Amino acid sequence: MLSERQNKLLKLIVEEYVKTANPVGSTSLNEELKCSSATIRNEMAQLEEMGFIEKTHTSSGRIPSEMGYRYYVDNLMKPKEMTGEDVLKLQRIFDNKQLALSDVITKSMEIISEITNCTSVVLGANSAINKLKEVQVVPLENDKIIAIVITDKGHVEHKELKVGNNVLPSEVKKVVELINKLLIGTPLNEISAKLEYEIKPIIGNYVKSHEALYQAFYNAFNEFSYKNHMHMSGRTKLLDYQEFDNVSRIKSLLNKFDDDKMVKKIEADNNDINVYIGHENNFDDNVSVIKTKYLANGEEGTIAIVGPKRMDYEKVVSLLDFIKRNIER
């Protein structure tokens, strides 16, 4: 257990390092703690010995360790009051009755990304609770079309499909009519099976190039059924932090942002706002992930912020709490 002075010292070191990105020395803490540099150096030595702070190679100052950040988050931080400007920006989104829930969530998280200068992630409702409302197609040049899938929750997916040179527009139209007639109201994760057992046996009676069209739509729905609605904002914002000036480190991180399976690992497993620092998260050891689940109108999903370990935890936790409460109200 840390003493009162050590608690205050660790809190100051974390908050100063978050603010400046510079290792913190004893001299800069004298005024706040109202004790001598020698006393502060002694306390810092003890904190370092216990593993809460560590020395860098380039300075005599100290920076928080992952253990120090964890102790700070669990014991020392207090949620930061949001500014009136931030509240106003977000409230405009929540008060806009023209927006679907999915748009409210993604737009509010885009604003959070701007406010925090971190990456925001939305993992929307699983396809099992999204039912098909309509399929539309947009013809492209050559042998391609864009299939647009709209769900009853207002979620929209689209995918470019290759249907073959011999497929006529009228045949595409007929397949879409069949899907819209027979599969409306079907959960997305059941559509591939229904295409196989209900549409495939009859499609040949209406469409000459039925094999190519069936396979194209089957593959598209199969992909949609396993895909959560993912939305990311500010994935390159971490380039602004000096922690990510290492080319291989930032390349590795950006590759993970581009990998749907890796991003899926950010999904929250409970309704609390949880902070995962460095190696605690299963996404990347060089970042912290703050995330929570939301539940609204029968939809469940995850909202998260990914940033450096030197993150303003107090601010991010307050912002996510505000978003979650407004989504679920």
C-alpha cells in the first residue's frame, strides 16, 4: 500500500507525463509536494523499486510503468468533468431525430476521436439480430454489380460482386426480386442456408445464368453473416504521438487496424467501462484500450478508444460514459 505522499507523487508523475510526454524529475514536483528535492528523490526511488515508475535511457527523470498506470486508474484518477463545448458537440448528435441509432453511435464516436486525438472503434450488433429488410443492386461496368443489403435496424452493408460476362441485367433483377420476396425478415446469419435450400432449387426456373448469380449472392451473404458492423475513426491519429515514431511499431499497429479479426478482439465482454493497459489488452502491447458494451433498442455493441499508454484516462472514461448513457437512455 502506498503512503499518502507516494499516492500524490505517482498521480503527479502520471498526469505530468500524460500532458508533456517528458520524463518527470524531482525539481518540477517541489512546489506541488512542498518538500525537498532529496525527499522527492527518495520517494521516487521507492516507487521505482516497487515497479510503479521507471527510468528512461535518455533522462534522469521517471515515467509511469504499466503497473503505475494500472494503479493510477484503479486508485487515483477521478473522471474529468466534460467541457461545455464537448457536451454541445455530442448533444447535437443525440438530439438529431433524423439519424438512425447506428449513425448516432458512429458520428458521436467520430467526435470522441477528434476530442481525444485517439482512434475510436465501434463494433455494432451481431448479424444474428439483424434481419433482412431489402436487397438492392447497382450495375457496374463489365461483369460486376454492387449488392446493397439493408437490415431492419437501419444497418447497410455493400459488396462488389462479380457475376460473369453472360449474365443479363434482367436476370440480376429477377434474382433480387426472389430474394426480396422470399427472404425478407430472415436474420442475416440464416440467409446463406435459406439461399441453399429455398432459393437454389427454384432459381433455375427463372434465370438462365443461375449458377453464377446464386454463388455471388451466397458468398456475399455468407460474409455479411460473420461480420460485425465495424467503424473506425482516426486510425492515423496515433502517428501524432512520439511513442509511435518507430516505423515498424506504427506499421504493425496500422496493419492490425486493417485486420477485421484483430479489430474484433477489441469487443467488450461486459457493460462496465474497462481500461486495458499495454499487455492487458489482446490487441497491441503498445496501446491502451478503453471500452464498454452498449445496449439500445435490442441492439448490443461495443464502443472503444485506442490510444497510447500515455492517455488522458480521466477524460476518455468520462466521454465514453457520456456516450453510453445517451445511447441507452
